[in-house]
Amino acid sequence: MSKYREILLKYWGYDKFRDLQEEIVESVAAGKDTLGLMPTGGGKSITFQVYSLANPGVCLVITPLIALMKDQVENLQKRKIKAAAIYSGMTKSEIEVALNNVCNGDYKFLYLSPERLKNFYFQERLKSMTVNLITVDEAHCISQWGYDFRPSYLEIAGIREQIPDVPILALTATATPKVVVDIQEKLCFKEKNVLQKSFERKNLVYYVVNTEDKVKQLFKLITKVDGSSIVYVRNRRKTKEYALLMQKYHIPADYYHAGLDSKTRAEKQNAWQKGTIRIMVCTNAFGMGIDKPDVRLVVHMDLPDSPEAYFQEAGRAGRDGKKAWAFLVTNASDKVQIKKNMTTAFPELKKVLEVYNAICNYLGITYGAAKDAEFPFDIFDFAKNFKIDVLSTYNSLKILESTGLISYSEDANSTSRILFIVNREDLYRFQVENANLDNFIKMLLRTYTGIFNDYINISEDYLAKKAGVSTETIINLLKVLAQYKIIQYIPRINKPLIHFISERLEEKAILFNKKDLDSQKERTLDRLEAMLSYAESTNKCRSQQLLAYFGETEVERCGSCDVCSRRNELSLNKYEFDLILSEIKNIVNLEPCLLNDLVDKIDSDESKIIKVIQWLFENKKLRYNEEQKLQWIKE
């Protein structure tokens, strides 16, 4: 058994890898820069985790998803593997402690948000780190052709200059052929090296349902399909409305969005993970970093902005390999709404500057100040105070983010953390001298381990329940210990964060690249059109459509989606249908012909030929010309 399989068995309990996982590990082990393309739920994290555990040093994992960082660090720690993370919302002291632990302890993983790569403390500690691998998760974010481009990802190439002999592993589940090329170029691959597993999910059935009564359709789906479900909607108000409506009919449902505080979000997420809540109605803030294998149904009640977003969100169903369903519920108003959203997604630059200045004033930032600083940001309170609507604010933030001025973290909500900053001897002396705090300190020490070496997440509510006192009492006791310099106490953040990558600039110093913004708008529109085309198409297998978007054109139709199901109703097997369709297309493409002539030219059962012709008419692939001859409709 190879050392990599031994690691896989020891920590994960598997005696063999899934498809492509071992090939990726071996490619990196050979010192090759590697781009791994695997579907959502394909086990990407195993590749870098197994490799790093089998080799001396630490793995740097760069990802934009704070929720994913926290989730993976927690899962590694449960396996007795030392891992740390640096992301938005952490204090300088926390960052220093985490980096010191990585440099001086036997830590194997350091997770970083891309904005942190230029952090002074990280840059200094990197010089003394033994790095065995640089992993870039969500690698499509480095490409301007990708659907979630982040300028901060471009800093990764600079890290390579400092540790040139360390291989890089880029991973993504959503990359078009153009993005695949761009990722390798932007990450300075020494030579092209792509290992790809088909994005096809044979166990996942895609359906598009067009209906004017979406709610009625939703209830049909959730009562028909048993098991855990996710229902995606576009706005926060709908999450609550739909969840309450389900609860009214005794369906165990709840709602989730980025506007909820971290404690509430964690409670809802845990209830859904455990199965107490069967259906989660949510915005796209839900799902990142969550690996629940037994989701049987994902329903989109509104049209996503891109095939990439849809593919990733729908892909959260059926990760256990068992049959699952992804439904897109549409109606005539969706096209109008999504076109309207497109017009507001790119506000005038004058508006963007107005929002930028207003945010700086709201946060009390003077010109030339706040470089690399972070601020909790309540977008609703801001919008109310400055009389700028929330949508304009949000879209302006996204443009400011794409220009590299700021980064905006909606998932930065954090739990409270503490660290004991005295040694055990001094702590004992303090307990003797302050008997009124002795029991509380003992409770902290009994409840949490590692509290002298690292910042530990705590729950004031849990401690209050355990001690039989109010949460406010616990918070006050923690503040007292912090005042005595016994602990460092960082209360939880319940708001998104704005990280100022650059100091506050005067308007004349802010240079927008109009050409880049126009290109970004054009690419966004192209993705939107591709999503509309998917929703409106009735003649091509759903799986084939999605896979073709990602460059996979030589795949069989799934045989199960709504389009394939309608074909199956013709009582023809796949081979017969495809053969007759191919012959019809070849004949009428050569020249239009009369119906009887067409039937005579095809060597097959006449009734079957007629069924295929009828299907082609219904799905707008055939029509009669002015001479009443059959003509193929070119796409």
C-alpha cells in the first residue's frame, strides 16, 4: 500500500481513492503544477490534504470562502490534524498567534483568504515556513473570464516567487475551456497540466418546470421527494415567507440568509445538517463549505445569474452517489426580472463613487487612512442613513471589489474567541487572590482545551446555560478577565466586513478601467443569456447542455431529465431515436423535402419515423417552408 493510501485509510477510513484523486496526488508528488477539475462533491480537498500529511511541511490553502475554511479546519482538528486559518475579522494578535503556531508547531495546513497574502505578518513568517504545497481552491476566481473573478487572486503568483520550488495545485468544479487556460497562465504553471474528471453527475436528474404557480409546484416537489432538501430563492424576504408557509402545513422547514446573526445561522445550519430541519429555504449564502451527502432535492425558485452558479448549487444534491433531483422552476416573468437585475448590476461609475465616499464617511475614515483595516458594515443601516438603496450599494461594492479597492465579506460573521495570556503559575496566583472569579476560570479551563496556545471559539450562551446565569453575566466576567490581562477576549461579529485593501482615496485618484468593466459586463450578459437558453430549451438533454457549456461535448444524453423523458414517451429506445433523428437532419439539411419523400428515404418503421418528426416539430427543430417542404431550423 502506498504512503498516500495509508494516510487515506488512517485519517478517513477509505482503502482506495475516488476517480482522479490519486492521479492528482501523484502529479503533485512528481513536482508538477497541476489543475484538477472535479465536479462539486467529487472530493477535491482529499487530494491536497492527503499529499500534505504524507510530506514534511505545511500546505498553504488559498480560498475565498470563510465558511469553507472554518468547516475544513474544524474537520481536520476532529481528526487530530493541526490546522489554522487566517481570514477577515481576525485581529492582529490572532493572526500573529496563528502564524507562530504554524511556524513553531507541527501544523499541516494554513488556510488563507487571498487578501491576506500581502499581510505583513504572513509575509514575514513565510520566510521561516517549510511549505510543501500551495493549493488554490475555487481557482476559477483568478480568471477574468470566470464567473466570480477576484483581483486578490492575482497576488498568488507573487507567493510563487518567494517559494519557487513548491508545486501548486489549483482546484475547481466550474471552469469553461477559456478559464482552464487562463488559470494556468495566471498561476504561472511551469508547463500545462490539467487532470480532469467529467463534470457529469449520472445520479443527478435535472428538470426545468415552467409554471405560473411556482408555490404550488414547490409543494408538489417537496411532498413527492423525501429526504433533505435545499430551496434557493433570490431575496431574503422570500426565504422567510416560503419557510413559514411550509411550517404552516407542518413541513419541517427553516430559512437562512446572510443577514442573520452568526449564532442564528449556526443553529439553523446544524439543525439542517442533523436532519431536524428537512428543508432549508435560502439565498445563495447557504451551502458554501457545507458537505451534506444525503441531499435528495435542490429547487431553484428563481433563475440563477449563470450556468456556473446553477451547476454548483444544483450539485449540492446527491453527493452520496444516490439518485437526486435538481429542479429549476420558471415562468414568463423570470426573463423580465433577470434582465432588470442585469441593468442594475452595473451602476454608473458616478454612483459607485458616491457609494464609496458615503461608506468612508459612514465608517469615519479620513483620506489616506484605513489601508488594510477592516470594519463591520451594516448595509441596511448604511442605506437608511445615506438614503441609498441596498441594491445600488451592494452592486457598487462589487464593482469596488473588482477594481481591488476593497473586499466585502458577507460570510465573515464569527463566534467569540478567547486566549489565556498568562502562564499557569500566574493564573493560579490570580485565582487565589480573586476567589470570586475562581469558579468561572475553572469552568473555562474544563470546557475548552488548547486555551493557552491558540484562540479558542467559545459560546457565551453555552457557558451561561452551563453556569446557570445570564449571557450578559458571562460577557461581563469575560470582560473583567480581559481588563485584568488574564485573557484576550474577542466578542463575536454579527455583521459583514469591509476590508480596505487601499487607503481611502480622493475621487480623482480612483481610476476605473472602463474597458475592463465593459468586458466584465459583456461576460456577465453572456452567462445570463446561457442561463436563459438553458431554461427555455426543450429539445436538448439538460445534462448535455450544462456539460457542453463546460466544454464536454461528447457525452450521452442522461435519459432521465424532462427533455429526455419526453423523448422516452415516444416508445423508442435511445439508439432508434438518435439514428432516425440523425438521418432526418442529414436529409433535410441537404435540401428541403416533402414529408412522404422523407419517410421513404429512411429505412425504419414508418410509425417510429412519424413520431420522431412530430417530436422535432413540437420542439421547433423542423418546419414547413413556403413550398410545404420540411426544412431544418438551424440553431
